[in-house]
Amino acid sequence: MEYAVVLLPLIGCITGYFSKYFGDIFPLIITTLFIFISSILSILIFYNGIAYDSYGNYLIYEWISSGNFVATWSINIDPLSSIMLVVVSLISFLVHFYSIGYMRHDPNKARFMSYLSLFTFSMLILVVSDNFLQLFFGWEGVGLSSYLLIGFWYKRDSANKAAIKAFLVNRVGDFGFAIGIFLIFIFFGSINYNEVFQTVPDLSLKQINFLGMNINLITLICLFLFMGAMGKSAQFFLHTWLPDAMEGPTPVSALIHAATMVTAGVFLVVRCSPIFEYSEFALNFVAIIGMLTAIFAASVALVQNDIKRIIAYSTCSQLGYMFFAAGVGAYHVAIFHLFTHAFFKALLFLGSGSVIHSLNDEQDIRNMGGLWKAMPFTWISMLIGTLALTGFPFLSGYYSKDAIIEFAYLSGTNVGYSAAAIGIFTAILTALYSWRLIFKTFHGKFNNQKLSKSEVHESEMVIIIPLAILVLGSILAGLLFKDFLIGKNFLDFWKNSIFFLNEIDHSHVPFWLLITTPALVSLSIPVAYYFYIRNKRIFENIKFKNEKIYNFLLNKWYFDEFYERLLVKPLKKLGLYFWKSGDEKTINHYGPDGISKIIKKISEKAVKLQSGYIFDYAFVMLLGFSLLLTFFIIYK
């Protein structure tokens, strides 16, 4: 069963691609079927783990064995990997099912579905690994698959640029991740999780010289590992690829943002909790980057007009929550939010896809409005997803987001207090931009100039069914699983898959902290309605009076422009210089081109010796023979 969970998506990827020759619909069905079976088996594994404690490590084969370096392909089933299996495979199945309707008219749907299955396989390889090399293999597989999916519509210049941008930005993080793995092997002598984690306490005080500085070994490893997480999970400084990833089809956005690629970084930090727990500096750094990401993404989302970009920045912000939860030592709460977030974020993305699909690929919320009557189920779905995202009481996001703020505060550190304050403020911003999206899209006047309102209709059932399942997850996931994942006896579930050096006491939460966030996010609903529906002039006046701040947010804090001037243009100029001066003028001039010119000249001279007269050739042969004979006589 464990083998089937991981390998079925790969088989589906291969079978789906080649099955395009058997008809249009067959590739869609075969890939979706394999993912469906994988998701059912994942749920069974998760259930068996809870009910029967049936965890274990299943060796596929020994991959590399050289000296003390041993790398295996294994399927490691523990509480952490089992819950990730459910999240990845279930959301992936719903995205596959949704794609049957969404991509039905695309001529390359077989290739698309195969890419989705490859993406899922890579993520599953990542989460079930028991060593860093297999983890890195899955990590890079996810990166490759994301490049293929983001640039799926490769004839669009914007899609190609977005795919390349995602690939290159992630390479920056992956470079740091690779260095972290190298350091682990050099100093620990192994890349196996258990062996490394057991050795960490012995090396916790070890100092090494790095770039002329004495630095704690564990801290250095943690920082490099987190560098990889920053790239994959689009954290502050390495976040710029994520909004542009919206150039891919909407199902891609749901898969990348809800359950797979962007959560890989959170999973990495939580999986490596036995290492991070021994570096206070690294944990504080993780928390600070998480806080910066949360506030940055939420502020930018306030003024965006592309429906998918707003939700994308929302993802970026929620990932910030997960990271500062991990940074204060609440790893289980970070995974709990990852779990609940998968449902309501996939719901929002697929719901936005339903809107885009019905409006003939329109993505600007300024060109929408008044759609709730024409698309009632999509409206209700996105309404529930928004309530869950904002942390409205008793929906899934309420339990996980509030828990993050509570645990951050109860950590009792300055970083924790700051994280709690940032978390509350970010929750308010999240509520404002989320309700702006809902009101601009579904309420007010119909603003689309290309379509009449009568042409807009609800999506077909193949799109509606995944939304309905995700609605249930967005409502119930938090309530049903909070006791398992973050309850009083949470260690009974997590066992040794997460390590806590200093467990946070969550038994006495101040009453004011319990009610603050729910009260503020509830109050934001009428405030947003007043600003965006009842009296739009107020918002327009604020925008006009604070134009510089508005443009600052609209241009995403000018990060793209900053990187363009600091890195892209100088490196491009440097590359052009080496191309023109180094490659063309030096290497080619004195290398292949130069040699070919010399040979050509020699050939031109030699051609003149070809007179066509036999006596000329006989004379040359006689001359050569004479010279050869002279040589032997002299040197005999």
C-alpha cells in the first residue's frame, strides 16, 4: 500500500502522456484515477497510524553506497509524513478532477495532466524520504515540475518569463539547501535523518570558521537549510516568483499554492526540528522572516486587481504565519495551519478559476461584479473559503490561525510577542483584502464590457464537485483534527516525528487574546462592505491622498525593480561582455574560428599544387623518396 501511494502518480504520469493516442478524454480519466487511488490509500495510512500506530520505514533499494556514504530510496511513514500524504494526494486528486472540466478544450491536456501527476509524485517522494538526498531529489523534482506547469502555455511570452523566474529564484534557495546538506554529511558522516538527529546534541556547541568568521555549526546548517525553504515557500527576499506563477492554468495555481510546492519549505523546517531546536538564532531568524513575509504580502494584496494574484499574495502571507509559528517552536501548529490552509486555499483558487472560466478568461476584479446570482454555488464556495482564510469563528482557519497567534504570545519571548502582534495586524489586513475580492467580484454592479450578464453562468458539475468537497474541508478540517494535532495530548499523535526541546505551555491563554482576532476579523466585514460597496469614494479619496503609498504597494514594494537594477541588469551586461569579448573575440577568434581560417588558407595554398600533370606528381614522389633516403643515410 505504501509503495502504491508514491508510485501510482508516476505511473499515471507516464500512462497519461502516452494514452493521448487513445482519445481526448482518456488521458484525463487515467491520470485522475491513479491519483484518486493514491489519495484513498493515503487516508488509509493516516487512519491506520492513528488507530493502530502502524508506522514504519519501507526500503525500496539502496541507491548509493560508497565508503561511509549511503543513500537509499525509502518510504518513511510517520505521523508527519502521513498527514502530508493526505494533504498532497487529496488536494492533487481534486485538482486533477477539476482539470477534466477546466482543461477539456485545451489541445495539450494530456501533457498537462502528466505534468500534474509528475508534480504530485515529486512531492510525495519529498515527504516520505528518510534521508536528505532523497529529500533533495524530490525537492528538485518539484522545482522542475513547477517550471513545466507555470510555463505550460509556452507560446505566451509572459508564461515563459514567469517559469524562468520561478526556476532561477528557486535555484538561489536550492544552492543554500545543497550547501546545508554538504555540511551535514561532512560533520555528521551521514545523510540519514535518524543518524543526523541523534548526533545533533553532541555537536550543538561546535564552532567552525566560515568565511573568516567563527560560527556555530548547527546555526550555519539551519540557515542554509532555511535558505532552501525561503526559495521554495516564497519567503521575504525570495518571494518574487510566486505572484508571476499565476501565468500557469488555474489548477496549477491551486496545486502549487495549496498543498505542494510552497508547503515544502514549512515541511523541511518541521522535519528538521531536531536540528533547529538547538539554534536559538536560527529559530529567531525563521520567525522574523515569517513576520516580514506575512505583513509584506498582506499589504500588497490590499491593492492588487488580479483575482489570482490577490489569492497568491494571501498564500505568501499565510506561509509567513506558518514560519513564525515554527520559529517560536510551535512546529505542530505550523503543520496544523498547513493542513487547514490546503483546503480553503485550494477552494479559493478553484473558485476563482470557476469565475475566470465563466468570464472568458477575465481576471481583473474591476471588470467583474454582481456575479452572485449568476454563479450561486461558486459565490457560496468562495464566501466560505474567505471566512476560513480570515479566521472567522468555528471554520478551519479560525482554529489554526488563532492557535499560531496564541502559541507565539505564550512562547514568552520578545520575538514571540512581536509575532503575535504582527499576526493580529496581518489578520485584519487579510480580512480587508479578502472581502474586497468577494465584494468586487460578486456584489455591486456588473462591470464587464465584453460580456452581458445573461451570458455568465455557473460552471459545470465536474468543476462544482471539487469545490463542494473543499467546502466541507474548509468548514470541518480544523474542528475535527485540532485535538489530534494541537490538543493537550498532541505528543501522542506526533510521537518522535517532531522534536521539542522546550514545549510551550498552552493551558492558560488570556481571554483577551482568545477574542481579539475573531472580533477584529468579524468587524472587518461591515467595514469592507462600506468601503468597497456602499461608499467607494472614501477608498478612492484615500488612494488619491496617499498616492505614493498606494503605488508602493501596487508595485510590490518595488522588489522587482530593485532586483532588476541590482542583479539582472549588471549580470546581463557582464554576460554580454563575456560573450562578445571572451567568447567571440577570444575563444572563437583564436579557437575554432581561428584554426578553421588557418586550415582554409593552408588548403587554398595546397590546392595550387594540384596541377593535374603526372610528371609533377612523379617529381614530388621522387623528391620525397630522396629526402627519406638521405635521412636514413645520415642518421644510420
